[in-house]
Amino acid sequence: MSSLSEYAALKAQVLSSLDRYESVLKEGKLSEPSLNGTQMHETDHPGYLASKDFWDARDVLVAALGALKNTVQSPANRLQELSVAHHISAALQVAVRANAADQLAAAGPQGLPATDLAKAVGLHPAKLTKVLRFLANMNIFNEVTEGVFANNRASSLLVTSNPVRDFVSWQTSFSLKAAPQVADNLFDPKKGLSLDPLDCAVGTTYQIRESGHTDMWGRMAELTDMSEFARAMSAFGDAGNPGWVADYPWDSLGDTTLVDVGGGHGALTLPLLQAFPHFKGVIQDRLEVEGAYKTHFEQKLPEALSSNRVKFEVYDFFNDVQPHKGDGFTYMMRWILHDWPDYKCEIILKLIAAAMSPKSKLIIVDTILQPASIVPKDANPADLIHASVWPLPRSQGAAGQFKMNIDFEMMQALNATERTPKDFDRILNAAGLKRTGMYKCRAQSDIVEAMLA
Ligand SMILES: C[S@@+](CC[C@H](N)C(=O)[O-])C[C@H]1O[C@@H](n2cnc3c(N)ncnc32)[C@H](O)[C@@H]1O
């Protein structure tokens, strides 16, 4: 057991994590990542499946670096900085709307004066300079010489052809507008204590109920470009698919038909049908999604359509009896339960449980949240879901921040939540199911497996 002080342990962790990270790079014949260059790292490419060692080494390194920074920085300065974190979202929105990354991609490493960039999009040059400098200070864009900016590895992702830009654009517009409502919403004596999906900050901001809608999706379609949202989601789907396919023992399911409940256009079913030619798929979703499903499979896996290996079914997961019953089916839900509060999840889960046989499996792809409590000094790494060590939090600090952000987002936008293993047990048990496995995946979400209790 370590007898080091917390500070000394963090310092040692940063150094040993760096060594481990570098040796994993070497073993994988991977290059050193660049900060200011524009070249993507091999592991940045969506679809690249880095080794488990790489994921763990990078996570612990990022968490340790973040914790050491939090230790040495003045706490007052840190709180001041964090309380104006909304400036980051605002600056990113300006950069995206100004198409700065596209303009700079054409200019190459010598960059362009912000005055030229500003002129092209009708902005005040000094104001755009301020925004780009603000971001360059966080290593998003380079300020090559005073007032002249170039892309770097991070800002290169903000070009219009990259779905990461769509995520940034959607978050810094639709979602950011609801953020100031969160505190008022939580303190509202009625809405704050309600778990009705419309009583959340997004519901108030966009007057979802008042405009006659019953959920966020319909109102969003009225107010925003839903194809941007779909592209934003694909930024995660495409990057995570290799991990979800590799990190669950799909082969053990034998000849099965995957029933993808709320499957959208089949973003998870498609790579699974590609990887396991003996699988069949049924994608169940709302009628509006059928067109996107057809296009998706026509473009990427037409064979599955022509051979009837996949089909789409209009299905309401709150009201319809699950038509596919018994041993031959595996039920699957990616990013469904995290969209709903417990009482709604229980309805969805009970309808699935009623169709399951004692051998059937339900595969839930969602974030497995961990508490932010500090990992004990004598923790067994095998007992931790996500790689972490003393004195870092189980939730991985800086490395787990995005999971926390999405959890917060679920509350703000849908009165919903990501879940810890205990939370999963609560909703599964209420529906007559039990958790039979947890699989940490090389993706932004993990896999929870359940069977009949
Ligand atoms: C966050 S998306 C996830 C889509 C898909 N599972 C994936 O991983 O890409 C949520 C999906 O739930 C679907 N949905 C919402 N309410 C539904 C309902 N009552 N019945 C069936 N699907 C529904 C939406 O149309 C959408 O496709």
C-alpha cells in the first residue's frame, strides 16, 4: 500500500502514467500525438480501435494530469475560471458560425490574419481576434504570429465535413441556451421536484408543453436542423462502434435476431450485422425514422436489405407489446434508457421482459456512471469499471468529465439520467430483470447485460 502523500502520489502517477502511455504508443507502433500540428493522431480516426492498454493508460494519465493541475492551481483562481466556463461554449459557437476552421484549412500552416477571416464572414476583426485567441490559449487553433491564426489538430475537427463540428454547433446553440435555466428549474417548487420529461430546463426554455408538443424531439424538429443533430450523434456512434462490437462477447449469442428497440436508423445494428453475418436484425422505432433507416442500409449494407436480414418495424416502446418473443431473440437498446427517468424506463423494460425467455439477453448500451469517491489505496484494479487509482476519483476526474457532462445534459434536456450499477439494478429489478454482466467498452458508453430475474 502506498505511503506517499497525496501530492507525491499524484506526481508519481503523472510520471509513471506518462511512461506507460509512451510504451503503449511504442508497442502499438503509434506516433507521438501533436499539439500544434494539424496531423491527426492514428487513434483520432473514427473507426480506429486502439488497444485496451492504450485506453487505460491515456485515461489514467489525463485523470492524473487534471488532478495535479487542480492541486497546484489556486482554488480561488480555479473557481473564478470555472464560473465563466460558458465563455468557452460561446467562443466555440462563434468559431463554428464563422467557418474559421474551413477558412484556415485552405490557408495551411502559415495561417491567415483574423482580419481576413472576419471580412469573409462580416465580423468585426478585433472581436474575432479575441475569440480565436481565447480558443488558441486552450490549444484550439494556433496564433502563429500576433493576429494570424492557423488550424491545429483540435481546430481541424471543426471543418464542416466533420460530425464533431455538428456536435459543437448543436451543443453551443440549442443546448447552451437552456443552461441558464437549470438552477431556476431545480429550485422551482413544482418543476424541480417533478420527473416529467417536460419539466426540465430545455422544456422551459423552448416552451415545449406550451407549443403543443409532448416531448423534446418534436419541438427540436420544429426549431433546429435535425440532420445536424443526427450528424452530431453519428460522431459518437461511428467512433464507438468498433469498441461496442469488440468488447462484448456477441459470438456467444449464437444464431440470433437482434431486436434494436428505439434503434434509430440502425447505427449499432449495421456494424453488428457486418461483423456477424449469422445475425439478423429488427430495428424498432418511430415511423419518422424509417426513411433514414432505408437510406443508411442502402448506402452501407444493401445486402442486408435485399436478403431480408434486416427489417424496420414501427414500434412505440411505451405502448406496444413486444412482438418478438423467446429464445431466438436478443434485445438491445443503445442510448434509450438514459433518455428517460426511472418510471419511464420501467415501462420500456417491462414490455421487453414480457417477451423474454429464461435464455434471452437484453443488452443495454449506455454510460456506466461511477461515484466521484476516491479510489482506496488498496483497490484491486479488477474491481474498478473504469481505470483509476488512488488518489483519483472512481469517476476518473478529467478523463471522466465528458460522461458527467452527458449525465448533466440528460437532466437538463430530458429530466433523465445516466446510471451507476446500483441505478441500473433498481430499474432492472423493478421490471423483473437482473443484471448479469457489465462490459467496459472502448467507446463513450459501456454495456450492461440483463436477463429475467
Ligand atoms: C438517442 S436516440 C438513439 C437511437 C439509436 N438507438 C442509436 O443508438 O443510434 C433515441 C431513439 O429513440 C427513439 N424513440 C423515442 N421515443 C420512442 C418511442 N416511444 N418508441 C420507439 N422509439 C422511440 C427516437 O426516435 C430515437 O431514434
